[in-house]
Amino acid sequence: MRAVVVGAGIGGLAATLSLRRAGHEVTLVEQAARFTEIGAGIQLAPNATRLLRRLDLLDAVAAQAARPSHVSFRTWSDGAEICRYALGRSVEDAFGAPYLLLHRADLHQALAAAVPPSSVRLNTVVVGIDQDDGSASVTTASGERLRADLVVAADGIRSAARQWLFGADEAVFSGTVAYRALLPADEVADLGLPDLGIWLGPGRHFVHYWVRRGELLNVVAVFTAKAKAKAKADADAAANGDAAGDAAGATESWTARAEPGEQLREFDGWDSRVLDVLERAGQVFRYGIHTRVPLARWNIGRVTLLGDSAHAMVPFQAQGAAQAIMDAAVLGDALTGATPAEVPDALDRYVRRRLATATSMQANSARTGDDFHLPDGPEAQARNARMSAYAAEHVFMPQATGWAVDVLDGPPLSPG
């Protein structure tokens, strides 16, 4: 069969590789003139790395990654440890695949390198997707029509394909904004930071971990900004003569620069190690975190959504990329052995196997953010006590139950 995949992000590349592995001819269409993947750190739990192994990519990805020994949860004001959970060798032994920390660009490069150049159409803008009973087609800005038996729309959180399929529907500002930065390891070596640290505070949390074989520290400092960001967005939009929007602090952009010292003011009063990292970071980027409202279905006929276009979520359980990779694996599995006439039914099976899990992960990630940001007082104290009690009885984090799920082999694995 012939497939067209729209969008060459992590989800689109993984879908291309999975469909090729299933024996199909795939054309990957990307509007950028060359493969690029900006951003910073990304976490890959065993539910994703297990699938990278099936694509014969795990070794290449792991060679660029860091492998944390543990994750440490800490309080915002003094850095006291609330609890810690095992990662590293313990995770690999229990779940059969590693927990990796890496630069998003390194993952993207490994996926892109596995796609034959002859299968890729760069600098190609898609302006429409159509279908009939027998085929689907993608129309480009140049007027060309690419015909196929199915079309996979992996065009990200701002998906145009989602609107073509299901009508007007915009990305939703989550009310949270992230400061992001990368620091050379030697600039923070004196701080004694854990391999993976998550610091919890009122309306904020701070995450750091090593990437690129431990050479860089990835920093994500998240704060709740619903009222402030929206007010500033509306003011800026009005000043520019635009409709009220999500500009300024709420902008969904990897390249929007924070004002000098802005991150220090936002995290004023936090533990000195947090402030040292934020100060030493120098240039910090600001990223408004957006989501998508869950859909009742992702597919119509021969066209389906995949990854962020279907289920963009807040990153507070570090599962966004993993869920896209899982989508791709199930898509390829559902279409293995399928004929062109069977595509609509195969896409129905793909969505049935993935929609409930991805939708649940969207909700769980949002709840995790709320839990991280509880105000000081009884609620935060109860949360810390609950986390400490759970860690005393369990080796792995609560979300590790999801790491055991193998989407291609039926029932969950035993975590040992």
C-alpha cells in the first residue's frame, strides 16, 4: 500500500518507520526546507524505548542519552528530599528497556537518519487533504496532488489536518509557562544536583536532568500564569491591533526569549541551588504550554491523526513523545497485512487501541501539574506525606505501571 505522512516531527518520523516496517510505501511530507528539531530535553520511559528497540534504533538513541540512577522529589524552599525512586539499571531489569534522558534533537536525528531520503518531500506545504471510497490525497501549495491509500496527519499541536477533519478547533493554553535552558555540565558541577530532580512549590515546579551523555543540564522551570499571561497577551494583541490571543508569556514557541532576570523574579525565594541554576543559565527561553481538547475519534475513512495533532498534553508526566511513538507502533501493527480496501477498518482498530490510553494520559498529566503546584500548608503537607509513604513501599514511581504496557504484545509486563 501507499501512505502519505504529513509532518516530520518525532511522531511523523516514527509513523513513517513503522509503516515501512509493515511493508508499505511511504512518502513523508514536511514543510521545512530541511530536517530540524529544536527544543531541549526529553525523557523516554521504557514504554517508548521498548518500541525504539523494535525499530532497531535504541542503540543509536541510547548512545546520545544519559541514564539517571534515580529521580528525586524535593521541596521548593530548602531542597529537602520528599522521596526518591529508582531508575537506571533497576528500571531496565524490571521493564526490559531503559529510561533515557536526551536532547530532543538527538532523538529526532536518529529517527530521521533511518528514513531513506527518497521517501521524504521537504519544503512541501500541505494545503488540503481529500478522500473518496478508494483513495486519499494530499494537495500541496504548488497544486500537486499526492495520492495514497491512507494519509497520516502528524502535523503537531497546531494541526491544520485536525481542523479539516473535525472543524474549527484551536490549541488551548494550559495556564502554565515554562522557562527552558541548557547549561554545560561543568558550570553546575559544584551544586551536587541529583541526576533527575523535580522541585515542587506553590504555583511552580522546577525540573532538571542531564542530556547528551551527561554533558548538558536541561532545565525546565514551570509556573502558573493563567491570569497574568492572558492579560498581557490581550494587552499586547490590542496594542498591535490584533484580536485577543496567546502572545507574550503564553506564546507556544521554542524560540521566544525571556526578559533578562525574569526567571529569577518568578522563582524568588526558592532554594539557592535552583536560583544558582537559573542565574547561570544566562539566556532563557519562555514557552507557553498548550494542549488539545480530547477527541471522540481521530480518524475518518482513510485519514487519521497521530501524536500531538490527536492528543497534545502538558508534559508533567514526560509522556508526550512516548505516546506519539506508541501511536506509530500501533498504527503500523494495525496496518500490517492490510489491503487498500481494509484501510478504514484498520484505522478504526488503531484508534480503538490508542485513544483511551492517550486521553487518560492527557488527564493524568494535567492532574500531576495541579498536584505539583499546591500551595504551602495542609494540602502540600498531605501530598508530601502521601508521596513519601508510596515511595517507602514501591521501588518505582506511580506512573511506572504504564511503563509495563507493551502496546504490541498484549497484556502488561510484570515489573518484577
